[in-house]
Amino acid sequence: MNSYVEHANIAVIDPKKTVRFLMAALPEWQIRGQGEYQDALGHKVEWFHVGTDDSYLALASNGKGQAPDWQTNYTGVKHVGIAVPDLDSLEKRLENVGYALDHRGADHPHRKNAYYMEDHNLQFEFIEYLSQRPSEKNDYRL
């Protein structure tokens, strides 16, 4: 087995909004688990694990405010990149539920990508690879 990212834990204000965004974009994903707990400060935190059998995003309601604008300088995650089988279909699904494309990545012969902002100003990049060859998928010189 190779090492891989199993999950990322993301704090938001309303995880249900992020769950709706992800489920619209990625209908094959599912809610793997959900619940509530009390944090160290005594606040109730609602959480969801959303993804596949192999990886997921842990979303929790212990966020405060909006994420910083991705174009500013800050320490933290700028975006989460998710590989998808059909970017055009994903874009239609997100448009149908009210999410507008933020911007596209640079033209590349072996991949196409689109960036979206969800309700907490978190940026998600969706990538469709047009080649299965690592040397083509991972060519950053083009």
C-alpha cells in the first residue's frame, strides 16, 4: 500500500451547507458518519464525514467567520483539490443548485480544472484528468 491522504478536518460555521455543496458536486460521495460532541470549551459541535470508503472530508461546526480570500497571503489551506471523472457534468450540477464558477485553471492538454467557492469562502478545485499517464498528468511545464 502507498501512503495517501485519508481525510482533512475542516472547521466551518454550518457544515450542512458544505455537505450540500459537496453532495451536489460529487453525487457518488456519501455521508460516512455524523454526530455531535462537546469541545474543550463546552460548545456543542456538529460534525460530518463526507466522502468515499477510502477518503473523506471531516466537517465540523466549530468554525468562526469566513475563510480568508484565496488571493491574499495567509497560513492555511488555499483550496482542496478533488479529481473527478467528468468536469462538465459537475459544473452543470453545481450551476443547477446556484454555485457559480469562480475561475478555471490554465489550459493543459492532459487535464482541465475548475475552481468553486462554497458558502464559507472555502475554495474547491475539481480536476478531470484527460490522461492516465503520470508523466502527462503531472507535467507542470506546459
